[in-house]
Amino acid sequence: MKTTHPYFLTLLAVLTAGLPAASKAADRTSAGDGKKFYMVVVAEQMNPEAKPALPTPDHPAYYVAYDAGYIEEGDPIAGEKPPPAAAVAQALRGTLASQNYLPASTASAPSLLLVYHWGLLNRDTHQIRDMNHLQPNLKARITLVAPKKYAQRIEEDLLDRRQPVSVLIPILDPIERDLLDLTRDDRYFVIVSAYDYAALIRRETNLLWRVRVSTRSPGESMAEALPALLSGGAPYFGRNLTDMQTLKAPLFPAGLAATGAAATQEFLPPPEAARQLDASYLRHLMYQEHVEFSGIYASDAKESDYQPTIPSSQ
């Protein structure tokens, strides 16, 4: 019989109970060093074998974007002040433009529909531990920093560890340990998902790519961190990374993303896009993402209470 080394029992206890502990992960060190911070990028194409072409200045990709809403879940932290939604929209618009993703217009039909979520995901120390399923908060924190292949392995390993000690316990590899270390932090994040626009017109869901950018929240303000996350993660939009990337990026002065006339404007689809898309179908898609990324139990969520702004052209 193989028993679990005390180190791994301690690690698991800290992760699931949310106990504070010093992290060795790269993005926990030197935060704010020279007005820079460490961030994590997870970028995945859903069908990388198809080798989808990235947009270029000569051949940009046109999109319609929807804000799926602010998320603040887990144990509450007093005094958290999110930036205005328009500031996040402006920062995302600039990030997309830098990578040749441009808003659709009457003259340029969209090929992508972008859905984005943003906010703060904290550890939830009150969710009940289950022998056969990860708590949704822990699962959301894992998928925020781990590519799919690692997230699946980590989930399997953690569930194996919850079984009777007579079960053979796998040893986490160094990459899994580092990723688990990152989940111990409360994190600011932005998640952007790109869907095939033509498929959505037919009420079909075809996710093309998704990028997750995040950083630990202690020591930074959300107003500084969110535009910096988008700027730092810009080169990875639409790409496929086999591993997560840890970057050192410059912080934006608070309020920088909320300046200028564009800060008063949300994403607005061209008139034909508002007519082509089924608003209820789109709202349900956004709701499903919102529950998943929030790390809450589906039974605790109520779709009728979820009312994102889905602009309609006049």
C-alpha cells in the first residue's frame, strides 16, 4: 500500500480550505516592481489542428462583442472597487485593434462574436467538499490559470486524493504543482471567448478560441490591473499555447482606461447584427459561461436574474 506524503496532504488541504500560505509561483513575486506586475495567460484554440489563420493588417477579422458582466465571487473582500464597464470595453477594444481584430460595421460583416467576462475570483472557503466532484469555485480557479490538458489532469489527481488512502495516489508533476500554487491566490481576470458568428445566426454554438488573463489581486487595484492584463495578453488573442505563460507587464495608472470619448461608449453591433442574432439564445450562452467562470453551483444560480446588456441597434 502506498500512502500520501505529508507534503501533498498539506498542499491539498491548503487548496481546498483556502488557508493563507506563501506561494512560490512566479506571479506572486515582486508585484509592483517598477510599476510592473506578473500575470498569467492561458490561450487556447478549440481546434488547433485546423490551423486557423490569424488576422493581419491587410486581412483583419471583424467582430461583434458583448460584455457578459462583472463577476465577484468567493469569500468577500471589503472595499473592492471595480472600474466602469465602459473602461473595460475601451481597453478591450484597443487590445483587439492592436491584433487586427476590428469592430464590424455596415461595410464589414462580422466573422466573430466575442463574449467577455471580467472581475475578481476569490477562494470560497464555504463550499462543501465532495468526494467525487471538485467544488465549482476550485474548478473555476484551476481553469483560470491552467490549459485544458493540465486542468483535467489536476482535477483527476485531486479527486483521486479524496478517495480512501488504500487507493494508489499519483504524484503531482512540477507543472501541476505550480498551477495549483497559482489557484491559492484571489485573482483579477478577464476572459474573452470567440465564437463563429455565422454558426450563431443558425443558433449553433461553435467556440473557436478563448483567452484567459489574470493576476493576483492583493497589492493591485482592479482599475490598474484589468487594462494592463488586456494589454499584456494582447499578442496571445486567437493563438494556441500548449502551456500557460507568465509575463511581467507594466501597470496602467488608475483611470487611464476610462479617459477619452470612447470611455462613454459600449460595444454596439451594426444594425444587421442585432437583427440576425437571437437575443435569448445569446443570453443563455452568456449565462452558461457566467455560471462556469463564477465558480458557483448551478443550483444557486437563477437564469432569470441574469440580465446582461445585449445592445440592439436603433
